[in-house]
Amino acid sequence: MQLRTVSAAILRGSIYAGVALSMISAGRAAQPASDQYWPEWRGPLGNGVAPSASPPVTWSETEHIKWKVKIPGSGTSTPIVWDNQVFIQTAIPTGKKIEPPAPKSDAPPAAAEAPAGNQPGRRRGGPGGGGGFGGGPKPTEVLEFVILCLDRQTGKTLWQQTAREEVPHEGHHRTDGSFASSSPVTDGKHVFAYFGSRGLYCYDMSGKLQWSQDFGDMRIALSFGEGSSPTLSGDTIIVNWDNEDGSFIIALDKRTGKTLWKQARDERTSWSTPLVVEHNGKPQVVTAATGKIRSYDVASGQLLWECGGLTRNVIPSPVAGHGMVYCMSGFQGNALKAIRLGGTGDLTGSDAIVWSHSKSTPYVPSPLLYDDKLYFFAANNERLSCFDAKTGRSLVDAAPMAGLAGVYASPVGANGKVYLVGRNGVTLAVKQSDPMEVLATNKLDEKFDASPAIAGHDLLLRGREYLYCIAEK
């Protein structure tokens, strides 16, 4: 596949029948596939695709803007959608300046709960402050950690809840971070807001708090800030807690907040969100991190398999399809592993690795798995690759996408199109064809780090200040 751009005139200018089949073949645990849902940060299938949605191809500040609202505070979390409700997280400055609290002493003793032979090597991260290159200064201002619920038709705030009000114990990346980078998740009965060291909060759909859990304080490498989001599997909500001091993965009963299991992890900081997949009818949760890619049984927390081979500072989340899970990273090296589900034990170097790649993989953006094609950016820039997901054959090799400048948002797909969002306010709508064809270059007066959400005819883009709902109708 070669990149082809259509003429300047074009640049200006139904239900997906295989949903059930694709969910089975992907190994992705069943999630709502209606066009009215984007229930977690990578959509109903966890791969960045809205299978039955049809958002616009063209828009501008004066065309196809259903609504545009200013979001108080700041954050880079992706909005999620359930029917007429849009949920988004933010951190709002209060103007109150005080010293940050001492690190919590009640952080879960993860090492004590590790199975024999799996004791983590604990690493001490320095409290607060800018820990290194890119790390932000030690916070001194009280922030409100807030979840907002907006009306999907108008953008009007339906309700707003403050989960916590405090001074963060650590900073975040000076230019790329935020204190609200984790995305909420919903099952249509509850919405779960996760603020990392500020805790996990369960609300009903009208905004009433049902329960909350505090896991302690993370120690993030170089004070770059926190970022992993929770994921759901049936009645279980799962949080991955990788940091410099006592990493673990924990499963809670989503109805009560009760701990179901917890496993210690010999891992340093990672920002990747876990992915729930199914194999032979049983859900497992896959985590991507520096030390190992690991998969755990959702019911028991038992480690099923693990595989080495990623780089440091793993941020992209896995995607699954065709009986495989795809994990990648792109800091201080490049790595992509396509791992066949069904293995047990240590799969490093085994034939369970169906194919791999070691060039032009992403640092921050997660990949998009759309039918048989796996899309991903190189590092944080505008060079896009596309691979045959089944075979690993390169279809597009790090092709520059004209118009984009800086990419932190993950690509999404719907209605035979791929949407690529740049930090400079440009979104490319690309036809999923061979050769790949750019249909439109759309510019808004914003900067985008958050990944898009798609539901029905709506495309939601969260900028530094504004949330846009883009639709033709």
C-alpha cells in the first residue's frame, strides 16, 4: 500500500455486520457495540474502532460543529460516551497555595501479596519535585479532581462531582503532562473516575457516589505524571499500578469496590492501560510494560503467560484481534510484538511470537487495529505505518502525513475511515483503502493531546481548553 493524496478540491471539500464475528476473532472480551457507546478510552472493542458509527469527514470552526464548550481546568483524558451522556475528567486549580501532603503511609503492601518466586525488586522514587528531564516542578496549589457529565446533544453540564481536593504529591511532565490524564470507563449503570494517586471513584449515572478506593501514592519515573486508565470485565474493574515503588495490578468488584485479587509486579513506571481479551471463553487481562508483557486470569489473578521484548517507558496500550494481542513501545528503541493467545509460561523467543517489528513504533499514541490493518505512528510524530495484522507484512512504512505536526492522540476508525489527530489542531480523515487516500484535512483553533471518541454521527475532540462535538446532523 502506498500513500496517495487526493486533489486539493477533495481536501477542502450502516451497521457493521461483522461486529459479533470480529469481537470473537479478535479475542476481545464482549463490550457494547452500539453506535451510541464509546465506554472506555479506546472504544467499545478496545482497539480504537467504532464499528457502526459514521462521523463527518470534513469540518472547521464554522462547519459541522454541533457544539463547543470550554472545559474548566485541564486534562488530557479522552471523553467517553454512553447514550446521551458524555463523561470527561479534569483537574481544576483552586487558587489555594499550600505545601503538598506527606506521602500516604497506607499504600497497599503489594510485595507481601506476591506469589512465591514473584517478589518485586522495589525501587525508591524521590517524593515530589521535578525528578529529571521533562519533569515538572513540585506542586503547591490545591486542585479539584473533577468528573463532568455533559449532555451529548447540547454540551450542557448535567452534573459535576469533585472526587478529591488536594495538592498533588508529585509534578507531571512540563509540556506533555496533566493531572487528569486517565480516562473514565462506564458500563451504563456506573461511571468510574480514576485519578491515580487520588483514587478510584464509582458514581451512578446521575452522579451519586457509590464507593471509592485509595491505593496510596505512586512514585513516577522523572516525575512525568500518571496516566494509565482502568478497564472493565463483567463485574470486575482492573487497575494497573506500575511505578517506581511497589508495582501491582488489582481487581475490584465494580459494584462494591471490594478487592477481589491483587498481584505484585516486578515493574518500573509504565503508562499503558490494560486490555481484557477472551481466549477459549475465558477473559484474561494483558498488561504491557518495560520488564514483561504479562497476562492474568481475570477471575483469579493468576499469571497465565509473560513475554519480554519491549522498551522502557511503555505508554501505548495493547490491541487484540485475529487470535493475537499486539503490544508496542517506542522510547529508547522500537518494539512491536504480535503474540498468539493460548500460550502459557514464558513466551519470550517462542513461536507464540507470530511476528515482530523493530522500527518506527510509537512512544505515546496507541495503535489502531481496524479489520486486518494495524496502524501506528512513529514516536510522537506524523509518520504513519500500516501493517497486515495477520502476517506482519508492511503496507505503509512510516509515511509522513502532510498537515500533522506532533502526534500524541491515538488514531481512531469508523465507517471505512481512519482519523489522525495532530497536536497542531489538524485532523486528517483517511480512507481505509489500498492505496491509502487522504479525504480531508480539517483544522481547528486548538491543540490536541487527548485521543478522540466516536459515537453515532458524533466525533468528540478534547483540546487544551475546549471539547468539540463534531457532526453533520
